[in-house]
Amino acid sequence: MPKEYPKERIKVPRFNEESGFYTTPERSKIMGKIRGKNTKPELAFRKALWQSGYRYRIDYKKLIGRPDIALKKYKTVVFIDGEFWHGHNWEERRHKIKRNREFWIPKIERNIQRDREVNQALKEEGYKVFRFWETEVKKDLDECLEQVLTHLNEVKAAFSQS
């Protein structure tokens, strides 16, 4: 990852009572059930990619950002991002956050900033980065898959010519 960033890193406050944040046990239970990996859109995309004949690594720890799907042979990574956590339509949505704004706004803005840093670092390593929103994958899996397959087929063709 580059050591110098184009703009100042966003500081996210700690989410604890000492910092002035409080969560009810019910809210904590709900938040605890949110998945970070193996979500339904991820599973659907992986299944379709596997059926297309491509093999991959999931949550690949050796690459920055731990891509949801990594095809190292093809220097290709795929991220399937949740709309809330990664700030889909952020300029519209940020005003709708009502509770714990002091935490959530910097948290999501830092996630957006980190996504950009990860994309840049992976591209510098020669990787092609695909990022899809969960709803994109849910609504139009075939279109998302087609974008990745088109790229993979181009890379495969370049391999066979050399």
C-alpha cells in the first residue's frame, strides 16, 4: 500500500461508552448477525464463476484488502460490497443516518477511502479490480459475471498467444 495518501486519513472514533456511544443489547444482537463474508450475493457469484470453469481463492489474505474472490493466475480480483458499509449513493444516504452520526459518518467515509486505496494498490501490483454492489449482483448476476468473464477470456487469449 502506498505510504503517502492523496488526502488526510479519516479518523473514526471508537464505538464505546467512554467515547459517548451507547448501544442497546437488542441493537448489538442485530448488528452481531451481519455477515462480513459468505453473503448470499457472494455465494451466488462464486457459484456462477465456478460453473464457468474458473477456480479462485476466497477472502485471499495475501492480497491487500482481502478480496472476496481472487483469481491470482489472471491477476483479477472481485469485491462484492454492501451498500451501507461501503457508502453506495453516499451523498444522498449520509443525511438519512439518524443515530450515532458522529461514529457512522466517519466510519463509512473511511471505508470509502480505504476502498480507493486498496483499488490503487492492487492496480499498482498489476491486478484488474472489479467492485460490485450486493444489489447489483442480486438483480443482475449475469451482467456482473459477464464483465468478469469477458476480462478473464481476454487474459486467457493473451496467455495462449504468448
